[in-house]
Amino acid sequence: MQQELNGIFVIDKPSDITSARVVACVKKVLNVRKAGHTGTLDPFATGVMICCVNQSTRLARFFLHGNKKYEAVLHLGIETDTQDSTGSVLSKVEIQNLDFDENTIATVFKRFEGGIEQLPPVYSALKHEGVPLYKLARKGTPVQKPARRVFISFMKILDINLPRIRFEVSCSAGTYIRTLAADIGTALGCGALLESLRRTESNGFAIEEAITLPEMESLALSGKISDRMTGMADALREMPNHVADDMLMEKIKYGRPVTKKDIISPEPVGPEGFFKVVDANNNLLAVLGDKKRSDMYNYCCVFHK
């Protein structure tokens, strides 16, 4: 009997496929009961997509707010309703009028580093009264959500070949690179769209760790798929770790209260107050949360073999 897969797979998402479709393919190829991703990529975009399978789907909440890194190509002089190359053209500037020197472009890019306000695109998976915004926009009733505060850690221009600018960006979760591209175009006074997008890192998982869907299928058929799976404990890379003794393992097994006396010499608790508890073989037993002004810990999730 095949051992149940419980862990994280880093997928190199292909273009022209939805994130939901990628998850469906993973479920089918791996023959797993549950699967889910931890951050949507637009259909035209490629790159890192974290997929949790079986029990690890309960860890998805811990991967929703991490930083992301992208390589992108911005096309100056064209604005569309979707802010990317898949939309309808709203305005266009002739290429001979796009006369920007490198210093001007670099100065404008620099203005978008740090904390900025960003209006979510009306063509997005955000919901309004339970309906995705892109569905409302396609019906001709677009809804503009309020501006959000996002953080751009850095932007690096990799290549300028007007009207195209290839760049790298590191940003907080919730940042729309389409909107960033459009806003840069507005700041330059000519408009712009996002021509291509590749996520190269998410929550510390890099593109070098990713596998394609065909590679996943081949590994699954050869029985070697677990070689490319990151176990649940290892997937929580930034979370403090505590190895349980027999008494603590017993308490977790039966859901008994865990007190601060049960955690001998604990690792520093992370900024969100969570830490993971593992056994001697690094199997994840539970994620616990610090209960403020209390001698108890909260159970966030518990895992059984």
C-alpha cells in the first residue's frame, strides 16, 4: 500500500492555464484526496506555485503572507482594461514618441520602492459580495476595490529595449505586478501593460526547486515523486521548532492542554506567535500558538500518522 503523501510541492506553473487547473492536475497525477495552492498566478503568468497535498493543506494559511519575487516585462505605450497583454486596448502611443533615457526610467522605478498604495485591478480574483471581480468586469459592471498598502522591497531593471523594459521585483503578498506596470506607465506619461510575468520565489521557495507538471507525472509513474516533496515540518522553514518528549507527544495525541512548562527551553516564538512541534524523526505533530497573558498554548493544527 502506497504511503499517503503529506507535504509541499513547488510547481513551475505553465502559461495559459489557471491556478485552479494546476491544482486539479496535481490531484489527478498524484491521486490525492486534497490539494490546494497558496497564491494565485494569472493564467498568462508562469513560475513558482506552492501546492499543498493531503494533510498539508491545513498549513496553507502559513504561506499566504510571505514575500514574492518576480521577473517581468513591461511594455510602454499601451494601456488595456486588464493591465496586461490579454485585455482590450484602451490607448496606444506610437513607439517614436517613447523617448526616455535610462536615468528617467530608473528614477521612476525608484519611486515605487517601499510602501505604496495600490488599487487592485478590476480584473482580479478578489471578490465583491461573493463574486470574483473579473466576472463582474466581463459583464460590464466592474467594481473598483479601495487602495491597499503594499510593500516593494526592491526593483531592479535588467534590460531596456524600448518599448520593453525587463525588470525584477521583490514585494509583499497581495502586490499586483500588473498594476505596478500600469502605474509606472502612468508615471512616465505614456501608459504601459505587463507583457510577461514569471514568479521566481514565493515564501522562500525558489524556482530552482520547482518541477513542471510533465516532470511530476513522470516521477509519479516511476514511484519517485516523494523525492521532490518537501515534508510538512521542513516546509515551515521560518517557523521556530521544538522537538517533543514522550510526555508532550502524549498530550498532543489526545488533545490535552499544553502549558509553557511542557516546552523545555523553547526556541524563540516567531513574530506571529507560532511554533512547530516535531518528533525525533522530524514528523510534524502540531503547530501551536502563543496565548498572550496565559500559561497555555493554543492548538492551531494537529497531525496524526
